Amino acid sequence: MGRNISRRPLLAWGGAFAAASVLGACERTPESKFRLYDGPEVTRVTVHKSSRRMYLWHNDDILKTYGVDLGWAPDGHKQFEGDGRTPEGRYHIDRRNPDSSFHLSLGISYPNEADIEYARKSGKSPGGDIFIHGQPSILGRFGKKDDPDWTAGCIAVKNRDMEIVYAMVKTGTPIDIYP
């Protein structure tokens, strides 16, 4: 993976309080998809494409871990519109969409200047509108267990997980996406 990632379980001595705080910190009413969160701040998000895992961090502690689906052609860094790849590198959460067609969504700041320049030199568009999001309103063939990577380059989680991610992750939070 290239980075030394702490794999301490949340229920280890140092993380027991954080785990209890996170698990009890997200609440919602049965009629709403919006949750309230008052636990530790998410200071960064990491996504490991090869293991299909997303981690929400508070400094050096993992607060939550989620399985993810990726773009339909997940190997390699997103370079062009329509390539089906999920970007790799350092970005940040740059917008929130409470009315997403994919339950809820958090925008990722792709493309950055380097992405734009690479695509321009190739005479193509880098694409955009990359999000962490839930499942589509009308599933069709998408999101089934036999179709794990189905997005156009986004990072997808289950709707109930997206509700928690949406509550915990604020605009401006860095996101590192690894191969």
C-alpha cells in the first residue's frame, strides 16, 4: 500500500472510548436519511482501491471502515472522462449533495490541476463529478453483489453507511485514494 497504516482494532484499550463515541454519536429519526454526529472530527478519509475499503480517520485512529464499490474499470488512475476509473491521489471533499440521485453524496475535488493538464495534453477531457455516494434511486443492474464495480469512477457505499459518512465527513476534509 505504500503507507504504514495502523490496523489497531477500535476496541483495543486506546480506541475503546473512540469506538463507543462513534457508535453512539450518529442518530437519526426513522423518517429521515439525515443523521446527527457529535463524535470525534474526521480529519481525513483514505480509500484503498485494491482492498475495496474506505477508512474515516481522527488523526491516527480509525473511526469507521466501509466496503466500497468503484468505477467499472478500477485499475489505474482516472485520466479521462468515460474511462470508468476511480482517481488516485490526494484530493479533498469539496461539496455536499443532500438531493443526490444516489441517496446522499460528497463531492471529491477531482480533477486537480495535474489531471486537467494531462488530459489537455492528450486532447481529452479529464471528466469530473466524482463523489462518494450511496446507491442509485433506481437500482436496475447496479449495486448487486455480482456487479461490484459499477460506478463511472465514484466511490459507492450502502445507503445506510452513506448516511453515517455524510454526517461525519465535512467539506474540506482531505481524501487520499490509493491503488
